[in-house]
Amino acid sequence: MTGNPEKLCSKATSSLAVLCICIISFQVNAFSLTNCTVSGALNNTQELKVLCYKMGFYTVPSPIPSNVRYLDMSFNFISNIRVGEFDDLWYLRYLNLSDSNISWIQEGTGKHFQNLINLNLANNNLKRVSRGLLRDLVNLQVLRLDGNNIELIDRLAFSTLQNLKVLNLTNNNLQQIANIKPVLSSRGLEELFIGSNNFEVFNSYDMSSTSLSLKKIDFSYNPLTKFQITENIFPNLDYLDISQCGQNRTMLWNITDKAFLNSVKVLNLTAVRIPEENIGAVLHEVSWASLFKLKLNELKLMNKETVLQYACLPGIRVLRMQRNKISKLTGYMLDPCSNLTELDFGDNEISYISPPVFKELTQLRVLHLQINRLTNVKNLFRNLPLLEFLDLSRNRINMLTCLDFANLTQLNLLYLYSNKISKLPSCAFKDLNNLEILKLGTNKLLTIDAAFENYLPSLKVLQVACNKLSTLTKNSFKGLSNLRTLDIADNQIFEIEPHAFSGLLNLTELLLSSNRITDKAIRDPEVFSGMPKLIMLEIYSNLIFYVDDTLQMPPFLHLGSLEILSIHSQRHGIGKIPSNLLQGLTSLKMLYGGSMNLNYLHPDTFNSTPKLWFVDLSKNSFADDESIPADVFHPIPKLSKLIISRAQIHSLNFVLNANLSRLSTLKASENMLDIINQTQIRSLPHLRFLDLTKNTFTCDCNNAFFIDWALKSNYTQVIYLSRYTCSYPLSLRGKSILDLKTEWCNVNIDFIMFVVSSVIVTLTLLVSFIYQFFHWQVLYAYYLFVAFLYDSKKKQTHQQHGFKYDAFISYNARDEPWVVEKLLPNLEGEQGWKLCLHHRDFEPGRSIIDNIMDGIYSSRKTICVITYNYLRSTWCSKEIQMANFRLFDEQKDVLILVFLEDIPTHQLSPYHRIRKLVKKKTYLKWPKNGEDTRVFWQKLRIALETKEGPEEEKPLLSGQGQCDY
């Protein structure tokens, strides 16, 4: 990694500051459109912003709130813009369309935002600026067209832009200065940037013949071979930049009147290729009466002493000579620069500075010597009594002495970071009574000893990060009573003695991140004593690890004023957060606790932090549903920001009953959330900012409420809703969650329940009625249906294979003696019929109904032996019903009724099935006692012999049936 080590070392602190700013910026009423994010109060046109950048759009998104003030659609793929794609946006002031691949904008588009004051069209593919493009933008003040391919500007394109102040045409394809003449019709134009085009010649008469209002003009990075001003067209110019011009060939400089540029205050001649003999003419042929700052960086092949002779004009106060490969500052080469207040020799190759070189610079207040090769200082600055800022960073200084900064009583800022200093003498900073900022980061300090005990009474910021400190001893910073920020991050600190920070009565920020601090090192609460005003403590990326649920001595007992604690990213995880770890932090407002491999929060974790409003628990392992108990949030009713991204959570059920009534921001991106239900959302009544990107959403009706709510809510802003994709079902994986058609899911549950309950009640009443009054009819119908199914199945089989029995005997078990003693011997013994009887022919294990059905349909005839017992039998009733259905279906004489008892017809009325049969069929009666039975047996034989068709089988052997099974 390259870059400023000092900046890299303080990256953590900067990130925290940026995050805090971002958090504050989202404390607004907001909602989410289908595509863009809208932030700001909907009823406040001074605040409303629509952010559509980096969304992958190919057309202008819609709808855009009509009262939007700031609209950002940068970094998209909108190649063409048509008038009809915008509604009237009268309140719009700032429009950013940069980096969007735009090659054409229809004329008249500007009529939709006539009050626009700032338009950014940078880094697109526009080739022409037409009159109709800008015609209606009468209030425009700032216009960026840099980074396009503009070759032509219409003559009247800028004629209506009389309020334009700033125009940037850098990095286009303009060939001649005359090409920019149309822009000068904007009479109020003050700043013009036309660098990085293809201008080879600048003649003032090609640009204008009259005076212009320009105050700043940038010609940088053009292949100028000639720079000529023959008319006083820049009477108000105070900034002129012609840096990096004339790179291909030497640039000719010609100003016909010394007074033409006498208003210029800042002149940038960086890397301008002007012959050394002409540099004097450039700087002395013009009356630089107002010149204040001169930049002469990267002047190649020039004698630097000669340059200094010409450069140090009487009015010059700031001189920059970076990247000029200067190796030495010797003798009296700077004597002509006695009026300088700021001198910059940064990024050179200086390894030697002679002591008297700064002797005449008694007015110098700022001196830049960073990025050189100095190895020591050796009291070089004793003749600079007014010096306020000294930058010696990124050199090779390996030691300091007590005289190096002697007499610098006005020094306010001293940068010594990125050197090789290994030790600080106790007297190194003895005269720096006004020093407020001291940066010693990225050196090789092993200890700070007593360097800060008795000196630096005004110091407010001390940066000692990125060194090799291992121990902080008692009273190490005792003398720094006015210190506000102490940065000792990125060291090797593993031991901190009690009272190490004593005396830091005004310290507000303590940065201890990226060390080797363990829980044992901060076990004693006295470690953090002596800092009554400490507001922010960073102790992340250390080795703190806890195994106990409760600590005997919580480490932060003396930090009652602390508001921000960063304890995240412990290298081996923190194990767990003891229930009283935060005891004493009664003023804590913000807690950063991410990346600690936490899998559980104790319900008492926040008992001591009633003012907590921001909690970051991202990048942990809360996979279990009980990992975050709801009551953990009860002690912090002011919580308004909760970040729990990449925490392996499967559900937002932890917000239920958590009393998060003030939560306004919830960021739970990159988790495993599949369903967001109505109860969860309603548990967060003041939610304004919701980020659920990169979750595993299920695209079915379970998420219908969430989708509808996210689209329609005017109160809660769902960030990047259009990027939410389906994970389940697999057939929809990768599809936008917005593709789910929720209208099919929006049914009236109350109405459906009413209909269902009504149907159930009606069916219940109907079934009860039928059972009460038509019980036997239903039962009969059922068995008829069963018989029908069986008959259909067996009919073909019997036609192919014949019948197994001659008759199936249906009787009641109480009549079994007559069947066994009378019927069976006569029909089977004497006449040779084969009968089907229950005890002999029914298949064991089969259901009774199946045996009955098989017996009836396997027999040519069914003989019903009817008695009073038979009539009262349930099973006999079933048998006669099935035989009756066969009679009805086959239309054959298959049923024989035999009455053993004399039963009057009126007594058959309850048994209407038999009564109907008796009325339609001839039946047999068993003779009374003493009567001859031969006629009966003869008639029964005849009945059995009755032919049923041409395929009638010969008589078979006989059998038996039984009713009460």
C-alpha cells in the first residue's frame, strides 16, 4: 500500500469520524422509491434529496418527487435523455448527471427545472453544446461539462445564462481558443476551467476584444506553444494556472503591457517548459503588483538558485517548489525571499541544509520540508522566531536534540511522522510552549520516558501511532494537562500501569487500537483513571477476551463521561461480553461492538448505559434465535441506530417485545433473513431508515406485506429496495423481489374465515339432520354404492369363470340350528347344491363387508332366511341390501326369500326394503309344526334351478352364510 503513512496510521480515527457524520446525515424523515432513495423531510424543500447514483439505470428513474431540491443520478448508463422523462421540478437546485454515459440530451429538457443553480454533466460522451440544451436554465450558476468529447459550442448556447459564475470545460476536444468564445456571452462568468484540451496557441484577441469578468482561469495541461496577451481582457483576474503547458515544445510568453496581469494573486507555473533565460522575463516583464502565491513545482533542467533570484518578488508571500530534485539548501540562496511567510520545498531530495540558509526568512510562518532525505535537524530553525507550522514528515531523521527546536516559541504545529526516531530526549520540546499539535507517528519509538512530563503545556493533539511502544508507565503524560487527543494506536502495547493516564484532565479522545492489550492489562479500573472528560475511547483490534459472565472489577468504572466506545474487532474474538463490562459508562451514547465473534448477548449487558442511542453489532455470529434476547434492549429506551449487518441472523424476531420505540435506523444487510412480517415492522413505530440488502428473501406471499409496505411507506426509507433479490424458491433465485405480484396475496382473511365457518356450521347442521331422519337411507345408499363398485369389478370375472357357489345363505345366528339341521342336510346332502356359509367359506382376515360382497357375487342365488331376529340384525340388513342391488342391477332372479316365522305384512313396515321385495317377489314359507315339508323343499329346489340366461352354469355344491358376525 502506498500513500502517506501518517494518514494510513490514523485511518481508524478518520473512519470513525466519517461514520459519525453519515449517521447524523440520516437522521431525517425518509422513504424509498422503487428505484431511488429519498432522504429529507417530505414537506421541506430545503432538505429533500433524491439519490439514484450507481443504480445501473438505463433510463431516467421515476417517479421523482416534485419538490426535490437535490437530485443525483450519477454513475449510471443513461445514454439518451428525452424531454418527457422529467416532470416539472420547480424546487430543484442541484442536478448531478455525471459519469452516466450520456451522449444526447433532447433540447428543451431544461424547461422542467428552470430554477436549477448547479448542473453536473461531467464525464459523459457529449460532443456538442447546443443552444436548446441550456436555453431554459436562466438561474444556473455552476456548470460542469468536463470529461466529455465536446468539439463544438453553438454560438448562442450560453446567451441565456446570465447568472453563470463557474464553467468547467476541462478534458474535452476543443481545438482553438475561439471555440470557447460563446461561453463569454455569460457576462457574469467568474471562473473558467479549460485545461486538458488541444489548445496550442492562446491569443487574447481570439478570446475577446473587451474586458471580461473572469477572476479565475485554468489553462493547465494544454500543448501551448504560445501564450500572448495583447489586450487588457483580464482586469479582474486573480488566479492564473498555466501549469503543465508547453510540454512538447518550449512555450513562448508574450505580455505586451506589464499592467495586463497586475491583479493576479495566484500564479501556477508548475512544469511549464520555459527556457531558463526567459524565466526572468516571465516574472519581471509583468507588473505582478498583487501576486501573493507562486507555484514553481517540477521545473526541469533549471538552475534553482537562478529561479529563486527571479521568483522571490517583493510581494510574494507563498512560494512552492515541490518536486524540483533539489538536493541541498546552501549559503544564502534564500536571502532574496525575505518577505515569504510560507515556503514549500516538499518532495525533493534535500539531504543537507546549511545553518544560515533561513537567516533572512524572519517573516516565515509555514515551512514544508516533507518527503526529503534529512537525517537530522541540528538547530536549523533558530532564526525563524515567527514559525508556526513546521513539516518534517517522511524524512530520515533518526534522533532529536535539545536544541533542534529551540526558540520556536510560536510553533503551533510540528509534523515529525514517518521518520526513524527511536528516542525522545526529555528536553526535545522544551521551548515549544505554544505547540498544539505534535505528530510523531510511524517512527521507531520504544518508549516515551519523560518527554512529556514537564513541557508542552499547550499541546492539544499528540499522535504517537505506528511506533514500537510496549508499556505505558505511571504518569507517562502527566504534564499534558491541556491535551485533547492522544493517539497511541498501532503499537505493541501489552502493559498499561494503573494511573498511566493521570493528569490528562482535558483529554476527550484516547486511541489505543491495534495493540496487544489483553483483558488482564485493563483489569484494574485505575488504568483508565485521571481522565474525567474523556468522551471517546478506541480500544478495538486488541487481544481482549472474556470467559466469565461477570467481572469482579469492571475496567471502565472511572469513565463516567465517556460517550463513544469502540471495542470491536478483537483479534481472537472477545468470547463474550460480561454482564457488567460496561458498568460505570453512564454517559455512553455510541458502542461499536462488531467483528468479535459474539454469539450471545447477556440480558444485563446494557444495564449501566441508559443514554445509549447507537449500537453496532455487525459481523458477529447471532445465528441462534435466542442469541439476542428482547430484554437486552429494555435498559436503553433511547436506542435509535442499530447496525447488525453480517451477523448470521435468520429472523428479526428479536425486535418483538424489545421496546425499540425510538429506533429510527436499522441496518441488517448481508444476513439470512428470508421473511419480514407485519408484526416485526409494527414493533418499530419510528423506523425511518432500513437496510436489508443482500439477504436471502423468500419470494412468496409471506413477504407480500413487506413488499407493499416498502413501496408505499412515506415514513420509512428502505435503502436500495430494487436490489433485493429472491433466494427461494429456486425457480426465482436472482430475480428482483419486486417482481412478486402481491395483489394475489392480498385476500380478506376475515371474510374467508366467515365463509369457512358458515359452511362448516351449515354442513354440521345438514349432516345432523340427515343422520337423524335419513340415517338408514344414507346407509343403504352407501352400501348400494359399494355394491355397485363391487359388481362392476366382479361382473366380467364371473362371466369368464362362472360362479363358485349355487347359493349364499343369509340368516341370523340365532336361526343357525334350523340352517345346520334342516337346510344344509337337505340342499347340500340330498339335492347336491353348493352353499356359501360364513363359518366355512369366509376368508379369515378379510373385512366382513368384503366377505359378504364376495359371497353374494360368487353365488348364483341368495337365500334369505327371514325371522324376527333376522329383521333386527344390522348385518342381515346389509346382506339383503347388497343382494337387492344385484337383483336391481342384473335384472335376474337371484334372490330367494324364506320365512321361517309367520310375520304379518304390517310388521314389515319398518323394514321397507323387505316389504317391497315381498310385494314384488314370490317367497317361501316354512311349514308349521306337523305339516309336510316335502313341498317346501321341492319349491326351493325349483327356485334354485331357475335359469338366468343362456350361459347358466350347472348346479354346484352348496354352502352357508351368517348375519351376526
